[in-house]
Amino acid sequence: KGLHAHPELTIYVKGQQITIPGNIGLLGGHKAVHTHDDLPIIHLEFNRIVREEDIMLGEFFKNWGKDIRSFGENMHMTVNGVENTEYERYIMRDTDKIKLEYD
């Protein structure tokens, strides 16, 4: 039980990279899905049994207080260079390189 993993997330809106803030999920408590200042890394740090829904990409956006679909129309996602349409339901894994692009 437990998990310590570090996927990476980059977000582009109309070709411009968006800066993901550090300390997402750390202010006012310590959520298991969070960022530090070593972006674009997302930290998945669990000391308990981990359910799939705990490590879905949508959980990161929930902790950030953003809707994954709020950055623009026509969302496109690749994971490790392969197109993926699971979006917020995508289960993040260690060393994943997740790229979100919006038109």
C-alpha cells in the first residue's frame, strides 16, 4: 500500500506554455496529489491504500481549483507521445509525460 510517483504535466494554450503553480495541494493542508517548485512534476505521495480515482488527472485539477476544460476549446492530450482521450479520467503513472494542448 502507498505510492510515491512523479508524472510530468505540461499545458499549452494556443501554442504558449502555461505555468503550473508550485505548492498546489499544499496550502491549507497536504494533499497526496500536489506540486512543489520542481515543475512540471506532479507528486503522487500516498501513505495509504490508493484507489484509481485518487490518481486520475482530474484529481490534480480539482486540487488546483481548475476545470481541465477551462483552458480553451478543442483539448488534445498525449501521454508519453501517444494520443489519449481519457483526459481527467486518465490514471497517472510514475514518469508519465502528459501534455495537454488547447486551441
